[in-house]
Amino acid sequence: MRAEGKSVGFVPTMGALHEGHATLIRRARNESDVVVASIFVNPKQFGPNEDLSAYPRDLQRDLAIASNEGVDTLFMPDVDEMYPAGFQTVVGVPDLSRPLEGEHRPGHFCGVATIVTKLLNMVRADRAYFGQKDYQQLLIVERLIRDLNISTEVIAVPTVRAEDGLALSSRNAYLSPGERAAATVLFRAIQTAEAYVEGGADDPNTLQARLMALVAAEPCASIDYVALVDPETLAPVRTLDGRLTLLALAVRIGRTRLIDNALIAPPGVPRVRARVSR
């Protein structure tokens, strides 16, 4: 395909495809001559007490979605192909991997960075598409691409949400009907934060306390973190005034751990990141 001068767009996934993945594929389809998607549930990004064995898998549905959305090549390697006997190399992005998810899922981002590097080297796409719901992952992928001189361009695609605001995620399949309703508390926290900064308030500590109280009031919710951080470094912010801020949340609804985020800013400050050049 490359020899024929065709551009290649790549969408890496762990399967259990949903409308969020379909949106990534459509974006790749619109911007590339050829679309490659991968399905690989990467064991190296799961901790010993996480849901690797129970992670949602529905290959027939995945094949149907990939076909309907116009994927040209679907790459579905097995574990032995990706991590053959004797495999020992790892990729790490320490500073960006340390806070937020890194505090609660040690080793997770090392597994992510390693598999993404391998996939990008194998596919050698012109562009790779990642959703902003996994914001910290997106930052890490952007950094490793710059640091390792990988030629693929990263395209960030906005989070896709259900009508009630819940960010689409493969793990939403774990939620009972009652838990599904309770999970909207993450989006309600985002709305509360947006209203707070749009109203001119600028104290991150006050806002964080308010958001944690809102989430804690939901009976089946348990907070891992609610953080207001710099959208490039992930360092805590001292003020919300005159700046773009990332609100990042990780909340357990029953036994299901959900993450979400939003870029918030006072009036007059664009709620978009500057495009990162390679």
C-alpha cells in the first residue's frame, strides 16, 4: 500500500468496539487512503488484580463494526506474536506516567508505551488515532513518538459520549442498570466544573472539594482521584484563572472503574490544546 503511494491511518484498539472506536475509524477513513485497525488485549498493561481475564471480548461484533466502518486491514495478533519467548524490552515515559493513573495502576503505562511502540513500528502508519477519553495515555503516546523519532503523526479525537453524558467505554458493559445510571455522576462533575470556571471562580482547591463531595454523594461511587492539573505536564494547578486546565477523574461505580476528563477554562480562554508538532 505504501509502495503505491497510499496514506495509511491506524486505529489501535483492545476490541469490544463501540461508537467511540467507530468514530476513530471514520476519522481515519476520511483522512487516509487505507485504514488499519488492530485488536489486541495487551496483558502487560493489566495489573495482577485487574480485569484481564474478564475484559469484554466480542470478536464477531468487532468484525462487523470494522467491516461496516470501512477498515481495510484488521490486525489481530496473539500474545506470543507480540511477546515471543525471551522478550524483555520495555518503553517508559516516567514523568507523565507517574501521576493520576500511574499512582493507582503501577506499571500500566509501561505496558501501554511498550505495545504502542511495537504497533507503530509494525504498521508504520502515516497517522494514528487516539481518543481523548484516555487523556494521559494520549500525552504519553505523543511524548514517546517525539522522543523516539517515530514518523507516525498522532491525531487526538474528542471523547464520544452517550446522550446522558457518560463517556463511551468498553468497561461500561460491566455496569448494572442501576450502576449505569449512577455513572453519570462523572459527567455531572464535569458540568459542575465547567459552570464554576465559567462563572469566574478560580480556586482549584474549592472546586476539587466541591466535586469530590458531589461524587461521594452517589452511594455506589468510590473515588480514586479528582484532579485539576496542567494539560501538558499533569502537575497540579494553583489557579484556574486565565488558563486551560485538565479535570481528570477516576471513580469506581460498584466494581467497575471508570475514567473521564475535560478541558476547562474561564471565558476568553480556548478549551483546546495547541497542536503538538513532531
